[in-house]
Amino acid sequence: MPAMSRPTSNDPNTQQTKNILISSTPFVDNQLRSPDDYVGTMQLSEDVLLPPIEETSSDSSGGVDIPRAKGAAHSRTPSLSFTLPPTNDPQNLGVCPAIFGVASGADSRLGMSEIAVALEGVKSSNSSGALLRPQSPSMGDSPSQSRASRRRSSSRINKPPHNVADEELPKERFHDSAFQQAFLHAKQVMLEFTNVLSNGSMLNDPDSTMKRLHEEARNLARFHCPSTRTIGFVGDSGVGKSSLLNSLLDYPGLARTSSSGSACTCVATEYHYHNTNEFAIEVQWFSMDEITAQLTELLQSYRRYHLDPEGSIDFKDQAGVAQDTIQEMFRGHFENELFLTQLPEKTVLETLRLWAREIVPPSADHREIHTSLEDCGNRLQQLTAEKYSTQGPAKWPYISKVKVFLNAYILSNGLVLVDLPGLRDLNWARRAITERYLLGCDGIFAICSISRATTDASVMNVFELAKQAGLSNIGIICTMSDAIKAEEARKGWSEEKANKIKLHLEAIETDRRDFEFAKAELAAYDDDFAELCEEEVKEYTEYVKMSKEAEKRKHQHELELKQYLINTRNAEVKQRLSDIYQNAIPGNDLEIFCVSNDVYWKHRDSPKDDAFPFLQLSGIFTVRKHCISMVAKSQLDIARKYVTDNIPVHLGEVELWVQSGAGSMDAERKERTRKALDIVEAQLKQELTGDISQINRIERLFTELFRGEISSRQRVNEWSQAAVDASKVWSNTYPPITYKYFCQHFGMHKTEKVGQHNWNAEAINKMASDLETPWQNLESTFQRSLEQDIESIQVLVDQVIKYIDTEIPDPVDSAEALCRTMRVRQRLLITDIERAYGKFQAQLSNLRVQAFSGIETSFIRELMKESYDECNAMKGPYSHSMRSNVITNRLDDKIVFVSLQTKLKNQFTTLAGSLQSDIEDAARVHLLFITGTLDIVRNKNVALESERDPEFRRAVEKEWRVVKNMVHHLQNVMSS
């Protein structure tokens, strides 16, 4: 190609292209800097086209066709130059417009917009050796250049990140779009109705009925489904449990993590929803009795080892935990631990109790508000983590539970997520908290690292607890799913899978060579960039494009390799875990998930299209979806109840208020109505809360049923003999060292020779077997009692409605509205009674586990603890026979089973009393509402209030009709 002459200001070609400004390029000492700076500040006309490329050549390094100018080499005859503008032009001072001289005609114009796109990609590349870099910040952009820069970068910089609310929801009716729209519409309708009611002048009167109705409407407009399901997360320290909760909640750093080995979860921490951007923390402290029990356990563990280090070497770890905990609890109260062993145990314990009284806050539970995530996270760490500070006593040993309230999407549908200490925690108090908590959870996830998932002892402990306690809601979440290397996988996997990895690696290597080749070619332009011809500019642009595409392919292939490695191992681990634990869950319904918190947070704030495959690969989406599905059924019932009962009962009272001001009844009929409604109220009070009320007989009735089915069947001699027989098997068949270890683990241990055993469960096996059928009969009787209570309430309300319909004189509208409202109130009362029975049945199930199993918090374990402690203090050549005598004699003592039955009876009586109290509270609350409804009809002041402002009353009546019709439509939508 012949060389082109240097263009001048008079060149016609220059005139034709004078509006094609490639850059306002800064210069130093009248010289252009490197092509990096040149391209970094390039502004390109978007209407200039590149001429067609006629020839290409193939390069062996990457196998990609690269356009070449015919006979082109990288050392070329200058065909392009840059002319400095006149220095007397004030607009051009300090800049040099670079003008390409090109042939005239549209077909020969340069395609600068395409070059801009390619160059922008390389310019923004973070890879080493990138040729392009941003313009020096000291140089100002021209207005047009700034706009172009913003236009090119906005699609990249301003793309929004992933929104958790956009994730796929479970295929449940509650999450159906039509249902959700109807649910939201119902709240919007109530908001509009609230606005109408707010126009009444009587709202300033604190005793105004309309004021009450307005407040109820406002509460209905703000309605949010309450929390109905609790999911517990349990696992050893360091497996990523807290990180997982951060990911599910979508709040980085909330639950603090630790790489030091110290526990970050020393307290059961609940995460609840609230609809504000602030964070709230509620702390529930242990009672002094609970603190004393914990101190006793810690002090005994410490003294057992330190008073006899050689003879109690097996208790060294427990003693270390006890020492650390006591130091944390009383930091600053003593200089060393000598007094823990030098003084009598009783004296030391009393001293620690006195110190604890000084430390525990005198006030009851309290709530704190934090405005930032960082402040909330710091406070949580202070409250719940070990070794948070060296200043002052630690908080966590004195705390029973912490509740955190935050605006997290996963919680918004009624979930409570709970971070729990591990079941293998050496601190018995923390283990006991976790075990008791798990018994009441609706779902439990055992958390473990994927690398040791199939052998994780914490997971085994969770399933052992599930077996003993009859739990069926167990799942497994394996963390760190991304911790896998391709070369290691190739060595350990099958040949077929290894070959697939090899293909992925080869593709990545090819992309890397293509990228390096393009970089090397681009680097050759450094010295003569200012003197390129048209074809060479096109060639340069193609190399830029090639480098960008090669880098993009490399990233894609790296993602595909990561997906293959993670998904393949996930599938294998899931299968192995299923083989191990599937039969441990009733119904074989074991849920297993694999997640990577690191992958999730590394890409969480990237543009959503770029981040989506990585976020999906992290597994967090799947776990979040599963958790939300667990609450869908209960939330569906609550949402339907809101539209079918909560709103209609309110509309019924508004209707009665409107009718009370209509003035259609004379004084005689009003008096007759008042007397009839007084009789209705008296009957309801008598039947629901009076002495003859069936509700008031629940505790006595249930206690009598318990005595007949359980207490009267005591066979203490048989149960004690069966326990003694079991103890003889242990002492006669277990090696002395094995027997010793079982005592050290309070009867629960596993060895290769004898397998997994629980002495406590085996000791009460006869009792549990004898009482299994009576207990089932007792539960069936309670269910029949619930059905009878519901039936009695239905009969009562039916009688009341019939009486109202008969005794209240015309107009019939008031009677009909009152009867409809009473019917809805009946359903709401029954719902609350069913909820109280549901709570009682859950507590009864936990009581059964405590009484008839051998778990760590069981009655029998507590009753045997003193004997185990005695055994653990023994040493010497005859210690084995001494231990076996202690255990056998303890089980032969009838007081063990008498005490167990007494504890069972007392706890049941407490539960029955709590049930009666809950039902009485529900009856009183609804009776109070019913009284308010009756007052709207019979109270003269309400009628006067309604008559006071006829225009407002008509506006309320008009809106009431609209709302009533709309709610009826929404009921049809949500019930289908």
C-alpha cells in the first residue's frame, strides 16, 4: 500500500474529516505519550464506518484468523501524523487534536464506534500487561468526552446487583402471584378504609367507638404474617454456620465468624423479622438458679481434674473449658484460680454466686436499637462470642437467649432462624441449651464442612438425638463446596470424570494462549503508534477485540470448570450422606444441600447478570428457597384467615356503628334490644369464663386423666429390676476401660468393640415400653377433649345467634349484622383455642422425650449424674468393681423411678395449667371484643356518636360497601 502524505490543514481530506475527533490528547514536550494514554482518552465518532477487510491470516498460537494489511509489518512508513494546533487558539492550548487523513467517500470512513467498544473493554481490563489505562485525573475531559465516557460505562457500572426478592419462590399456593396480589390488595383496601375513618371528628375522644374502629382498621392495614416456624442451625465451631446464616439473611458480617478456633456461637441467637431498617437486639438472662446450676457443673469439672491431675487426666479438656468459662464470667474478680481448689467447694460456689449477682443486670429482659449493621454485629459478638474482650466479665455465660430483629427477606414470610452452639461443645450448659432448643424446632439443619461430611461427628450426634427424641425434621447443609482443586480431583476421581476435567483445563489453556498472543501483538505497537495507516488501525483493533474475546472465553471456561467440579462433588457427597442417614429419618425425606459462602459473597454485589451463575452455584438460593417453603402452609392459613375472618369481623362492627346512627328504632325497641344483649353477654361470660365453664375444668380434668393413665401404672419394682439387669450386662461384658469411659460421658458413649450405647435409655427401657400405649391413649383423650371444647363453643354461639335473631326487634339489618359478626368471632376464638392446644401438644411431646429417653437433658440422666460423678472420682486397682457397684446400687434404689415419676407428674401439671391459662386468656380477650360489639348496638353514646356527623357516617357507609364487595372478591381469589 502506498504511503499516504502527511495531511495539512489545507488538505481536502482533512476538511472532510474535521468532525471525526479521535481524542483531545494531552502532550508533554510536544510529544504524544504511549498508545495506552492515547487510547485511554480516545473519543470516537459513532457514525464513521470501517472499510471492508479483504485479507486475513491465521496465527498458529491461537488458531484465530487475524486481519492483516497486505504486506504489513510492524515497522511501517509513516502514513499518519498529528498536527499541533495553532498556539494562539485559546481553545486548543494544552491539547493536540489528532486528525486521521482518509480518502473521501462514505465507504472509506473509519468505524470509530466499533473501535471504541473494543478499546473500552481492554482499557477496563484488570489483567496484567493491559495496554490501556485511564486518562490522568489531572487532565480535564471535554464536555462531549465526559458524556461519551458516561454513556459507555453506565451499562457496566450502574447495573444493579442481585435482589433477593427476585429469587424463585417455592411452588406453593401462598407464593402464587395471584394470591400474593390479592393479599396485598386486601391490605391496601384496609389502608384506604383507614383514611376514610380518620376523617371523623370523634377520633379525638379517647372513649370513642370510632377511635377504636379506626385503630383496628389501621392495624389490619399494617398486618404482617407472624412468625410460625423455627429452623435451628447446629454444628461445630469453624464449619461456617454463622457465615451460612449471614448468607441466608443477606447481611454480611452480622453473625461474626472466627478462624481462631474459639466459639463464635456461645448463646442461642434467634433472627426475627421486623419491617424497619434498624436492628433490634433483645437479651434474655438466666435466672440465678440456672446460673448456680451452671457454676456447680463448672466448678466440679475444674476441681475434679486439678485436685488429682494424674488420676483424672481424662477430664483435662473439661477442666480447661471450665477454667476458661469461669475466667470469662468473673474477669477482674480474682488474680488466679488457686482459690477454686484451696477452699471448700461450698465456700467457693457461694463466692461465685455472690459475684454473679453483682454482674447480672438487675433489670429484666431489655431491647437495644442499632442503626448500622456494623454496630449490631459488634454488639452481637460482645454478647455471644468467647474471648471477645479482656476488659470486664463476659456476657454470654449469663445469657439464656438473644433475639435479633432485622429486615431480612427470608424472615419476612414468618421464619425464625436460630444459630445454636454445637452438640459436641465441651461446655455442658451450652450443649443442654442446644438440645432443649432442638426439641422445639420445626426444622433442624446439621452444618458441616463438605470435606468431612460423611464422617462428621456433629452430624452423627444430631441424628442420634433425632433417633432418641423421635425427631423427623432433620437436614444437612455442607459448607465450603468450592474448596476443591482441579488437579487433586483428577487424581482422585474416575477416569471419565478426570478426562472431562482435562478437557476444561485444555480449553482454558487455549484461551490463555490466545489472550497472551493478542497482548504480545498489541505490545509491538508501542513505539510507532502515532504513525499507523488505516489498515494497521484496523489490525490493531482486531487484536484488541481478540484479547477481549479470549479473556471472556477464558472466564467462561473457568466458570464451567468450577461448575463441573462443585456440582460433581456435591452430587457424590449428597449420595453418600443419603446412603448413611436416609433410613434415620421417618419417611426417608432427608434434605441435603451444599453451599459456598465464599462464592456467594465474592459475587453478591456484582451486576446481577454477571453474578447470577456464581450465586446460583453457591447453593444459597436453593437453601433459602427450601427454608421459605417450610413456612408456606402456615402462612397460607394465616393470610386466608386475615381475609375471611379478621377483616370481616371489623367490617361487621363498622356496619353496626353506621346502623346505630340511623335512628330507625324507637325508645321501646331500643330498650328491648339492650335487655336482650345484656342477657347474651351474661350467658357468654358464664359459659366462657364463669365457674361452670368447661374451660375452667381443663387443668383438673387433664390431671385426672394423667393420673389414671400414667401415675396409676407405676411398676417401680419391675422397672428397677430391669435397670439392674441392664447394669449387670454393662459391668460383666464391658472392659474396665470402656466402662470407665461410659461413666465419664455420663452413660452415652461409642466404641468400636461395644458400639453405640446409651445407659440412661437402656436403664428406663422397661418403663418407657410399659407406658408407651397409655401415653398414646392419653394423647388421644386430649384430642377428643379439644374437639369437645370446640363443639361446646359452636353450640354456645349458635344458641346466642338464635336468641339474637328471635329477641332483637326490627329492623332486621342490625340483627343480621350482629349475627354475622358473632359467627366470625366464633371462628377466631376457636382458632386461638386450637393454637393453644397445638402449643400444649408440642410441649407434651417434649415432655415425653425428657421422661422416656436418655438424651442429655432427660430426667434419668439428671437423676444419674451424681452417681456418674462419684464413679469419675474413683481410681486405683479396684475402681472398676467400685464403679459398677455404684451404678447398680443407684438403679436398684427405687427412689430413682419414684423421683422420675414425680418429675413427670409435676411437669405435666404445669403444662396442663399453662394450657388452661392460655385458653382462659383467649376466652377473655374474645369476650371483651364481643362486649364491644354488643355495645355498638345497645350503648346510647355510640348511637349519639354515629348521629353526630351524618355526612361522615354516609361517607363511612359508602366506603364500607366498597370494601365489603372488594373483600368478598378477594376471598374468592384466595380460597381457590
